[in-house]
Amino acid sequence: MKRVSSNSTITLQEVEDHYQSSRENYDIESAESHLAYYREKHPEYYALLLQNI
């Protein structure tokens, strides 16, 4: 996984909106879960989500 900057300027609301948008456009026929896909493709957003769970 890529390193994530601790000085992120992304708000939690932006991350949640981005995740939902990504989820709506995710192809469910893939064997990979959306969360695994999201972690791989958007590590900065994923890290912020993990910090706020």
C-alpha cells in the first residue's frame, strides 16, 4: 500500500461521499470486494476512513 500523508486536507465527508460514489460505480461481477479495491486504488481516502471508524 502507498504511504499516506498525515497532513491530509480531505474532510471525512468528502471521503464518505467519494467512497459511496466509487461503490455505486464498482463492478460487482469482480471477485475482489469493493473495500479491497478501494484500499488499493484510493489509499489516502481509505486511510482516513480507517482512522474514523
